[in-house]
Amino acid sequence: MKFITTGTLENIIHNIHEFDDLAVLFVDQKLKWGPLSKTCIYFFEDGEEVPSKIDDIPYFLEVELVKEVIDVWNIRTTGKRQGSKDIIDAVIFYAERDAYMPASGNEDR
């Protein structure tokens, strides 16, 4: 396991394409996941087990999945809702439900 960086969820998502697809996000969930949640990225070698928590910060998603969620969101909204808040909401929705957020919005969060 190798520590890559830390930042807010908003900052990490904004820069997600800078990170290796195999890296993993761990996001602090003291209250509820949100744009300002502390986010750490770690890289795991092939065969290394990814833990459910690191220093009490729970697993969130792999970088590859975050990129996929963003791509799907952008396709579903045809570029009309590509603002930072909408994208973060879509990624959190996926992390919480293992499903893509409907393009109509985030009514259930």
C-alpha cells in the first residue's frame, strides 16, 4: 500500500484524471459524505487486499469507478449538469448505492 495524496473530496474529484485508475479513495464520513470531506488516495499492488478502512476513514471507490461515474453522468445529462456540485452528488450517490444517480437529480440524498 502506498499513500498518494489527501485533499477534499471536491478537489480530488476535480483532479481525478491525474490519478491511476487502480488507486483507491478513502473518504471521511464523520457526518455525511460531502464536497469538503477529507479524502485520501492510496495505491495497492496487485494481490494486496484493500481494507474497508484506513485510520478510521472508510473505503469510498476506486479511481476508475469515479471516472466512470463522471463519464456516465456527463452522457446522461448531455453536458447540461456538469457543475462541480452535480458531479460530486453523482459520485456520492454511486458510492452510497452502487447505482448511477438519475439524470433528473438527487432527490433522495
